[in-house]
Amino acid sequence: MIINLSETNSLVGEWLSEIRNVDVQQDRMRFRRNMERLGEVAAYEISKTLEYVDKEVTTPMGIATCRVLKAQPVLATILRAGLALHQGLLHYFDKADHAFISAYRKHNHDGSFDISLEYVSSPSIEGQVLILSDPMLATGASLVKTIEHLEEIGKPSHIHLVVAIACTVGIEYVLRNTKANLTIWAGDIDDELTAKGYIVPGLGDAGDLAFGNKLQQ
């Protein structure tokens, strides 16, 4: 299942207009906060798909029966670009365990790139609902490689991919190259991908915009 959060009128469109805007992007704190907001909205929408149980709660006036999560999901993100989006998810799933993965593009002299994955820190994800965040779903290569590595640790019951901007090419690549039971939640979906693997119109480099320019690998 693929959900484009921009298909219905909401504040998501307002936040994305600022995330994409080359002038507003200069405010690094604003950029991070808007990413967090997208994560918060995605967390709320994903929460509707999870399992709940009844729980009795003692109030000052008696006993109330409340609906609470049957189990907490595991939140995972790809360093470093995914941290702000991950924080937004954490604001709502504040009891969740966490996984962190360092997957990045390692550029070659001919202009191509490989996906380098050097670090994975994860709790048990066997049979768990996994929410994996990464701002950009461009070629899909890093997300597929990340899912492959995580599935060596355990098989989640379901994976929710949360991205700010997705490209149709990347979505198709992910769906072709993973057998995981997954749902993709995108702030918006663009159709064009450049020869170097960048989304157009996209928003640029989410990691650099959130945390500052890095040396090229």
C-alpha cells in the first residue's frame, strides 16, 4: 500500500511547501521542525492501523476503560538525514524501542555510487511492527539494503516506510526488490529522477539542509 499524504488537503501541504522552498530552507531549525511535523502526522496515521486492547485506568472519580496499544512498534531511521523525521515519530510513539542504520551513497569516480552500510544498532524486531524513516525515497537502493540487513536480525510482521518525498522510480524499485509486508507513507510523490539519482523537483539534500554540508564520501 502507498499513501501520499498530500493527496488530501491538510497542513502537510503547507509544511512541504516550506521544506521544498529554497529560501525557507536557509532556516535550518525550521527545516528540521517541519520534518518532525511530517513524522508526527505519519505516526498518528500509522497508529490507526495498529492493534489495541482495553485497559482499565483508575481516575479520581472511578474506573475508565481506555483503548491502548497492544504492543509498541520499533522505530528505525537511516543516519543522519532521517533523525528529524524519526524525532517526529518518537514524539507520538514515545515508548518505542529504536534502531539506527548508517546507510549512505559512496560516490565513484565515474559518477555512479554504491550504498555503504557500516553500522546497525537494533533491538529485537522479530514479529514486531517496524517503522522505518528516511526523508528521501529516490532510487530506493539504500532502503532495500537497509531492509535486507534488518531482516537478518529478525522478520518484522509489518514495515511502515515513512518518507518526506518519494519518487515513483524508487517506489517501484522497493516493491520489486523486497518481499517484506510493507506500507509506504510519503509526504508527496514526484515522478522525475535524474541520472545521478536525485528527485526532481524534490527538495535537495535533506541531511545537509537539516545538519549542514558534509564532505563527499
